[in-house]
Amino acid sequence: MLSRQIIVNSCFERQADTSSADGGSRQVLRELLAGRLSDLSARTGDHSSDIAWDVRRFPVLAALAPVMTSAEGEITYPGDPMCLYAALSVVVDNAITSAREGAGETSAFADLCPDWATPPSEEQRMSAEHGIRPWHEQDSCTDHTVFDPRIWDDTARDELRAVLRQRQPRVFLVSTVSPGHRYALEMATIVKQELPTCLVVFGGRHMDETVKYEPASRTLVVEYSSTLRAVDDGRVEAVVDFLVAGEGYYALDVLMRAIALAMDLDRTGATVADVIDRLDILGKAGADVPGTSLICAVTPEAVTAFPVRGRRFDLAYLPSPYQGFAIRARFPIFPRPDGGAARTAHMTVSNACPYHCDFCSESALLVGGLKRFGDSPAATALERVCEYVSYGAEAVFFDDSIFWSGSFPAMMAFCEALRDARAAKDPQELPEGCRKWIRDCTALARLKALQFGCQLTVDLVTTLHKERRVRDTLGLLRESGCTYIYVGIESMSAQVMQHVHKNVRHVDGFPWKAKVREALERIRDAKIPVGSSVLFGLEGENRQTIEETIEEVGLLIDAGLLIVASPNILTYHPATPITRDHGMADRLDYHSPDIENRAPYTYFEEAFPEVVSQLLTESDIWFIHDSTAKRWGVTRNAAEA
């Protein structure tokens, strides 16, 4: 599959049993650290027992690859880059702790340490806005170590070059989805041009979908659209040194620890070969790396794969993604009293969707299983909400594919806890875990006024539960502060919806159209506004079903049942069944930088020529754009929400 040799190093596959750690490797690690710590101590200069931070730290830069090349006509992502923040949560937490507590064998970063600066101050959190984040040596924070362009154009390229020249990072980390992969590669190319010794690490959903390890055969499965295949067969330059896929929170942390151990003490850089050696030492020495993930190291001769099979972990125990980063998102669906958009935090209590629709890359089947907040989930989630309120959040949107994975008991337990917390008249009346975040009347006032939104499904509020229970749950959602619910309608055509798994409960005499209207009416009766997504190009789609869906959604808008209706075009994601069924798995071009993304594709999220549904012609896509704009009016994409 690859022309390069594939080397599988199993040193992290036995971490559930740390007793199997290699004593010799532990001794090698101790001796390596002892020598490096001694040299670092000598460099401190004042003969103190503490090693100065200035001789330990090395600069890093993280980025989210954008998916757009022009603001004109395109849909912008107003939210924060949560996939990046979540991926960085463990390594940022460990690096900040190590910087504070100092070097030593018991520190996560025993000698050198990535410089993630310090978490934002209250003033920095309250003043943060979208845009390129400036770096000033004296007053910058963790938040400023992220490069987050929303549009990839000449301005963004120039800004990246300027940031690289100023920061001189030794490691550049990129999170990317498939539609952003081509721009991630271009970012990596610029990094290598400016800083040839800087190590480039790729992660994100595109890695998760395109590179997998098969334990039974001890082989890598590498999709055509993967970074590895594109580099290996020469479609793109070899500008990526490491890939992290799967549950990569702890895998990225151990990779950064290996990089720190491999870096020369002058902190000029590390080689891939030396990092591979340090990973091997850490793994054999019994480094604790929870979760199931994969690290790949790329050299001209080989790809060295480090499969990680560690202990299971509770999603709730991961460090908060916003610990090091300010809340910048502003969502108009959460209005402030002054008419502006509320500062909105993103939050998740699960990592995937329990359904397995063939077009969606969020299915638990594709990400290795469903993880949720496991230990005291309602109390833990409430504490996380209070943390975000202390950071300035005026609203929270739960990004879970389905709120609390569709569990009504879990929803109700959380909503009851949030309702009771909002009723507190003094911070001391809050649960103990919340009091450490809500310390004064200003923060308590934000909590009491907090709005939140979430995602539900049509079946969840119609056929999967008795009507009384549904209405009670929706009422409790509203009582606890829910002011917005997002529902995936996908299509209003029975011909199309018969293929969609979220239409899970088929009831005679209760067709999909009727279920959608009933679901929206129940939510409206609870006085919660509803937004929806519609997806064109699914199995069974043709011009007649397109027209049917546009008109039927228009009727829902006429009835006041929707305040947002977002039309989307099916885009092929590498690991989804529909991509294979349509014969696109070996044809997806998510690497070429010179593909012109033009109208009408630019009017839809993630749509690019050659990677959208084969059931739609360009004429169909123009028709969808023009017809939804005319029939749905300002409700389309919440233009006037």
C-alpha cells in the first residue's frame, strides 16, 4: 500500500499492564534524564537546585486548518476551534503544570518543556475576539500560541509567515478535517520553507478517518486521501513528520514528551529519528498512555507506527479544553440584552453519535466507540459549565451530535442540576464543585442568565418515547435555560429518508414529514426556538426530491416552526459507507492546493468540486442555492437570526 517500509512498534500496546514495563528501558530513561538534567542545571548559572524556565522552554505553535478561501458567498464558522483545543488539553495542562512546578523525573516534562505560556487572565478572556492572535513576549498567554485563520488566502499566508518568523516554533501542530487538509498541507509547506528543522504534527478528523491500525494483522490501513498516501506517492511534498489519530489526547502528550527528550539542550530542534528512539524508550519504560490511538512517524525510508492500546479513560477527566484558551465565539442565536451576540462556549459530554448514518463521519462506529461523561455526569457537567461561566461565557452550545447521547435520564439529571444552580441567590448555595468557579455576584449573575443550546433528533422527540415524557423533558430543558435546539431534518422526501439511520423508528401512518412537523411543534410548545440542517445529495436524491424538500421546509418556516434552515450539499468523508458505495474512496482529492473552489460550491459548508455527491449535477447545486434563497428567505442560514 505504501512504497515506504512500514515498521510497527508495539511498545505502547501493553499499557493496560504496566507491570510488563522493561526494567532495562526504565534504567536507560533514568540515565538519559539524569545527564540532561545535570547539563540543564549547569546552564542555569546560579547553581540553584531549580532549573530556570528560560533554559527549559521551547516555542510551539498550533493551528486549525481553515476550509475556505474567500469570505464572499461562503459560510463562515463562527465558533471556536474546539477540536484543536480538546486535542491539546492534556499536553497543555501537563506543560503548564511542569512549567510551574519545575523540572525533575516526576514532572510530565522532565527536562525541556513546550512553552504554552500561562492561561489567559480574566482581562484577556473578557476582551478576546476572533482574528489572528498577537504574540508579545511579556504579556502573551496560551491563547496566543494558536494560529486560527478562518479563510486561507494570501493575507493568511503572509500572517503565518510573520508569526513563524516572530515565534520561531520548534513544533507546529495542525488539526484538520478533510476539506481543510489541502490548506493544512500548504501551511506545513510554508513552515518547512521558513523553519526547515521545525517538526510538523498533523491530527484531527482527517487523520482519524484515513489511517487506522488493525491489531489482528498488525498492519496499517491507509486510505487514498490520507496524508501518508499523498506523501508516499508524491502527490504532495514530504512536509509532515508525525501523525496522531484516534483518541489522541494522551498520544499527543507522549509524542511531545518524546520530542522534548530528543531535542538538543540548545533547543534548536529534534530529528524524527531521535524522536522515534525516545518514543521507543518511553513505551518500553511503561509510560502511561490511556486510550486507543495511533502515532505515525514519517522518514524518507519508512513509516514507523506506534499503536497505543492503553487503559480506558473517562471523558470527564480530561482537562478542560478552555483552560488555556479564551472563549471567542459569538452566536446570534443567543442574543444579549443589548442586541449583540452572547459570548458562547462550546461543550461536549460525549465524543460521537450513537447512530450510524452512512453519510456522517461522527458515528461511534468510525471513531472507535462512544465515550461519555461517566463519573457523576450531571454534577461534573454542571461544574464544567460553571468553569466556562467564570471564563466569561454568557451561553453554552453543546456540540454533542445528540444531547447526552439521547439519554432522557441523563438530560433530566443535568437540567435539574443546572436549574437548581441558576436559582441560587448566593455563590455559597452552589454545589462545592461549582463554588470554586462562581466566586462573586458578577459570575453568579452570568450563570443565572445563562442560555444554552443543544442538538436532538426527530425520532427522539416523537417515536422513541411517550409523548408525556417528551413534553416533560422539553419543559425541563426550557426551565433550565435552553433557548435553542438544532435538529437534523436532512430531507423531507420519504424516498431519501428510507436510507437514513436517524429515521430509526418506522411507524405505519406516521411518515417522516409528519414526524418532523410533530417534533418541531412539540419543541415550539416548550417555547424553544428551533434551527435545522437539510442535506441534499443523499441516496435516492433527484430533482423531484430536491423540490419536495425545499417546499416542505418552506412550509415549516411559514408555520413559524423554524428560525434557521441551513442547506448543505453531501460531501464525501473518507471513512463513511456512502463514500465507498458511490465509488469515491480512491478518488477523493483533499490534497491538491490549486483546485478552484467556485460558486455554487462556495455557498455551502465544506462543498468542493469533485468531492460532493455524485447524484447532484452542478445545475442541481445552483438550483438548490437559488431555490432555497427564494423560498426560505432570511431563515436560510440564519441570515437575519
